[in-house]
Amino acid sequence: MQLLMNRCPHCQITVAWSYDQAEEDRCPYCFSKLEPSWKEEMRSIPAERHTSASLAKWLDDAEIVQYENIKVSVAVGQAGIALMAQQENEEYQMRARLIIIGALMRQGQLAESGITIRKINKWAVEHSNNIVLARSFRHLATFFLRLRDGTSALEYALNSIAYLPENTPPQIRGNHLMTLAVALSHSGDLEEAHRRYEEILDICEATGNVRTSLYALNNLAYSMSELGRLHQAEQLAARMMDLLRKHDLPPVPFQLDTVSQIDLRIGKPETAVRLLMPLPDMYREGQLLGDVFSFFEGQITLSQALRQLGEYDQAQATLTRLKGFCEEKEAGGFLVRIKLEQAQLYAATDRYKEAYETFRDYHEELEKQRSDEREARSQILHTVFETNEARRSSEHYRELSLRDPLTGLYNRRFIDAHMEDLLSHLGSEQPITAVLIDLDHFKQINDTMSHEAGDAVLVQFAKILDAAAIEPAKAARLGGEEFLIICPGYDAAKGIEFAERVCELVRSSDWSSIIGEMNVTASIGVSTSNAGRTTSAALFAEADLAKRSGRNRVVASAD
């Protein structure tokens, strides 16, 4: 790739340009038009003899600009390494290496990138160099985000902000804040993420950073939609589209998908179809910018929109076509997700047997996919990190395997092992109580509001149970809307008192932000027995029988 670099005449940021990059007539920072005369001038500029100050400015600009074209990102990193290799300044060399590492991670080279980031981070610690330390922490946060480890990503993202020197250019601070905001979102702290996104937008407005503004608006609109704040989400999406129009830019697939998902939630599936329908032809013709997986995401959204409109044949054609695209790219994760949408499409057309079988296959393949992902993560961590740290990370992923992915509560796999351990170690006279809980009329919530609202109710309900289940009690989700709290040492009276408290907490909680005026209540069955005189199956069966006696109340088993 022939890479040419010069300062943009509009924003004065040093930018890279190549004849084979898709956005060749735009500054990748401010998106201003780059005239032919500027390009010709760039081609005729002789090799510059850099001073320390000019090298620092070159590095700052290279870190500031985010290129949609990954090949250009890699080429900029390579140019930086070649340029800094001529200097004796190790800090500059480390920063140049991190620039290319960011591009390589986007290509999926995680293990190799992780090893290099760790070495650079170690150098920064040994030399007390906060500039490189902050940047290496940001790249470690990105590394863990790509491994879907939100907890570790958040830790490193916070460190990347803490070690940023006060004189850091605001655009670089904005990039660090973006990583932190994404990590906060992955960790479920959407309110804190929103604060960071607003700060990023202020920085972008002050510095004319159009690309990062678009990313921040997109992410903020999406998370507002996830929270059910649809009016705010719609306003943010409109701001993003206005900014694209202002600069005469075509929206890329991830932006169209965000807008379309909001349209679905506010009851405008026809608008989502209009936005997403042209993309397959553009994909086949090589006209789409951005991540191919964002295009796949948008096609799943398109199928959902067509299904909502009753255009079942078109929805099926979209899924069939998408399956072919995903097979070409070996995108196994999306092939699993296609099965879920296929099951819902079968159900919508009254093909219930096929819907059930496809939904069952989806869950089996999803569990296998998660297992494969955990294994791949473990291998990468063992490659990148020292043995002790890798062991801690492996324990972390083992813990994740015992958790329900939606609510974070323990799953049935954990309960089975935990009950076996309790029954074998508790004294024969020590009581144990099972509190089995069903959400009342949960199907009505899904049918009336949406499955997303139903999921949000389950997550909020899980938080109530988790807060109530003080050690040694353990809360778990058994599946669907059925939950369990195991209470070692609770006799019948204490178990019923505890269950009544949980029932009241559910009844009195504020659910309006999720489901409006609908109520949420729970049916709870309680069964108590001495550990040495029961089995887990018998204990759960008694609690289940009691639970079936009525809604919005607590019922104890007869024994």
C-alpha cells in the first residue's frame, strides 16, 4: 500500500491517505473534502527531518485518528515504527508499537497483540512512564473487551484514565473515555457509561472530531434503547443521522442497525426495512464500509422487522441469504443466532414443531459455542499472561460457566453441585430450606411489551433475589422465569419469614421504567427439611408443589 501523510488543511491533524482506501476524498478526522490539489501536494512533499517536537505531534495525531479502513490503520502503525526506529527515544518507539497493535487487534490477532501490550506495559512500569502506561492500559482494556471479559476491561480502562498526564490532548483523552464507556456498558453500568459518552461528545464538539462523535452518538443511542428510554434513543439517533447528512456521508451498517433497532422498539418496522433492505446488494458489490459483522447484525434486525410486518417469505429469504454470507466468512456465532430468529419465524407462521426443534438446536449450539469461546479465551490468556495470572483468569471463566448469562445468578449446574456438597457435609439435624420462585404472568409481559422488556424484568428480579440472599444463602435461575434460593441453616419458620420478605420486595418494587403500569408479582413455594433426611430432588419437588397453590403469595409445603 502506498501511504501518503500530510496535515489536513481544515483541522491541521496529520492524516494518512492512500489511493486504495474507500474514503479517499475525506479527512478521516474532520471528514472535510480533500481537494485534488492537496493530494498532489502530498505526493510531492519530500521526506521530512523530524525534531523531537514534530515526532511527538506525529504520534499524537496518529493516536487521535481512527481509520475505518483497517489496512490504512496497519500501514500508519508500520510507518510509525519505521519513523521512530531512527530515534533513540524509547517512549516514542513504544507508542508507535501500540498504534499498530490497535490495528492488529481489529484483525483478530489477539494473542500476539496481548503479548506485545504486556511487554510495553511492563516497560512503562519499570520506567515510571505514565504516557505509555496509560496507553498500554487502554489497549489492555480493549484486549479484554474483545475477550468479552467486562470486569478486567473496566479495571484497565479506569487505570488508563487515572495515568493520563494532565497535558494529554483532549482527543486522546476522548479515545480513552470511549474505551471506558464501552467497558462500563459491558459491565452493565449504563448510567456511568452515559456520563462518559456525554463528556466525549463535548470534547468532539470542541475539537471538530466528527468520526468519534458518530461513534459516541451511536453507542449512546443504542444503550438508551436498551434501557427502554426510547424517546431519548430516537433523539440521539436523529442527531447521528443529521451529522452524517451535514457532512454528506453515507451511514455504515452498525449505524443503520442501531437506528433500525430503535425503530423496531417504537413500532416502526417499515422504516427499519427501508434502511436495511439495500445493504445485501451493496455488500455483494463491495460498496459497504465498516465491519462485516455489523452488516450481519443488521440483516438479523431486517428479518425481525419483516417478521413483525407479516412479510414472512421475505424474512425467510433474508435469513437464507444471510446464512450463506456467514458460511462464506465462517461466522459461526451468527449462524447460531440465525437459528434463534429462524425458530421465531417458524412460530410466527404456526410451524410449532419446527420452531421447537430449531429452538432446541439453538440452545444446544449456543452452549457449545460458549464452551468453545471459553476454551479459546483460556488458551489466549495462557499464551499472553504468566502462569499465576492465567490460572486466576481460568478460575474467573470457570465461575462464569456456573452463572446464568442473562442475570448473573448461579445456574442449575452450580445448584446441583452445591446441593450435593451441602447434603454431604451438613449435620443430619441441621435444617435446609428451598425457596422456589416463579414470576407470575411472565408470558404476558413478553407478549405485551417485548422479549427485551421481559429480559429486563428478569435482570431486575435477579438483583432483588441476589440482594436478599445473604450468605450462606445462594440465589439461582433454573430457567425461564423460575428461580431458586437455597438457605442452609434456615428452619421452617425462618424460611417462610424470608420468603414473605422476598415476595413483598418483588410486589413493592418500582417496575415502571421497564413495563409501565404492569405489575410484577411472584409465586413462592417453601420446603424445609433436615439435610440428612432428604434429597435435593425431594426438597425441590415439595417446594414446587407448594408454589403451585396460588399467585402473589408464599405457600409452605405440608411436611
